[in-house]
Amino acid sequence: MKDNRYKPMLVAWELTRSCNLKCSHCRASSIYSPEPDELTTKQAKKVVDEIAKIGHILILTGGEPLIRDDVYKISDYADKKGLRVVLATNGTTLDKNKTQRLIDAGIQRISISIDGSKPKSHDNFRGIEGAYKKAINGIQILKEMNMPFQINTTITQKNVDELPKLIEMSNELGAKAHHIFMLVPTGRGEDLKGNEITPQRYEEILEWFYKKESEVDMELKATCAPHYYRIISQKGGKFQKKGLDMRTGGCLGGKMFCFISRTGEVYPCGYLPVTAGNVLEEKFTKIWSKSKLFQDLRNPNKLTGKCGECEYKKLCGGCRARAYAETENYLSEEPYCIYQP
């Protein structure tokens, strides 16, 4: 398959694993203090140079990226290189000074994670009492300073029934978008095995979510839920190919998306712990175009089991991270899909 058909439209970059919260589902298994093996500012700028050659949207994430003092320098540098830069934060440390610095550094949107419609449920999820109040305060500051924001929610058995209220709340707060993430049991999230919603409930939620799109003013997007795109196709829905809420297809890992760890490892996504290479050892552009891992993921004919037989395998592709977590084979069938090809 020709590599020039695939561009990293979205690159998520874990600047640090350090975080002030201890979320039970955290992909990064976050810790409280910075680690010495994180990429330096100088190294980060070199990686930005590479991403800017072929990329489009850069997501600065963590851990908690605001813990890094140079996050503003990195963002400003990436913005000047022509990348569209966004920031993913838990929102608890946002104030007017930080928000103004982020605006000045070219950040175009901030995502804040809200995982419960009530303080108690969110705080339990995030592991720190008062996290909900601080996050909502951060959102109010973003609104006051006209910084566009979206709300992200990780869905588990513990909060799935709060999803309607969460979407209503996001809409009332003035969020540009609400993105839901279906739990992938990796990192600290391994401790939540058994808290994933059932495959049948998964399908029901995605069906409901699709209907909800026409009822709210903001964009709704399902992430880590590739068969949502099969549902969109079945119902004749539209696909959005541009913007921060782009909807082009199911699993984008290695096709239009990749994840860079704090140490420079490049993965298809933050939940699939198989590396395509390291940006400290070879150029990002080479890793993106030449790695065997990404080549495998771009070839739907390599999928096995039910995914390999499915007529939606090019559109959906199944969650490769869930397949790997279940079988240690990233090309095996998606274990949380009830659709029969």
C-alpha cells in the first residue's frame, strides 16, 4: 500500500507522565513528579520540525502537560511551524495567567476531562476530592477568556448512566464538542477490567449517541469506538474529513493518528503498547512511512477472525488496542463488537 495515502492528521504527544491526579482509568499510569527521561525542550522542537512536514493537528497531552514549564514554548514553536495545536488537561490547575499564556502560545482548543455529572462521581473517578469543582472552575475561566474548549468523558460501567446528563451539561457550559472514549483496559486502566460496559450495551450507547448528535449544537464524537463508524454508515450519516472533530473512519492508529510517548516512542495510539520506533533514534517521518507496524495496520486484508471477514473492515477496522489486550495480536478481531459480518 502506498504510504503517501496516509498522513498523521492527528498526533498526540505525551509530554510527561507526571500528574496531580490519580485517575483509575489512566492510560499513562501517571506519577506525581517529572521523570528524567522525558524529551527536553530542544529534543521536542526537533520532533516538531518532523511532525510539521507531514502532520496537521498536534495534541499536547500527558499525564498533565501543564506540569511542564516549557509547554508554552513547545506550543508556540509548533504553532509557528504551521501545526494546529490543542491541549488536553484535567483542568484543575487552570487560572487566568496560564490560560492567557496558552492563548499567546497558539493553543486553539483545550479539552478537559469530565467523567461524572456530579462532584462525587467525577472525584471518585479522578482519585482526588475537589477535582470536579476545580475542573468546572477551569472551564469557566476558559469561557471568560474566549478559549474554545471541549469535554472528554471515558465511559465505564461506573458512569455510563450519567452520559445523558454529561452531554446536557457540556452543551449548557458552551463546549465546542463532547468526545466520549470507550475504556481500553491498559496502563492503570487494567485495574478497571470488569468495569467495561458489555458489548451489547456498547452497541446501544453508540446507537443512542448517533441519535443525540441531531439534538445538540456542539459536535459529538466517539473515540476508541471504531464500530461507531459502521453505525454511521448503516444509518446514512455524514463523515467529516477536516477540523478538530474530524470523522473519517474507525481505528485511525497508524493511518491518520499516532501517539508519541514522553520518551519518544511512537505508537499507533496511547492504548496499544507496540512501538513503531523512537524519534530519538530515527526521524518521525521515516517511522511514520516505513515501520512494519504501521504498514500492517494500513492493510485491512491482514485482519483476522471476524474483523477479517467483515464488509466494514476498511471503514471500521476494529479496536486494535482491545484486540491486542485480549490476544496479544494487534490484527485479531475486535472483542467488543456484536456485529456479525
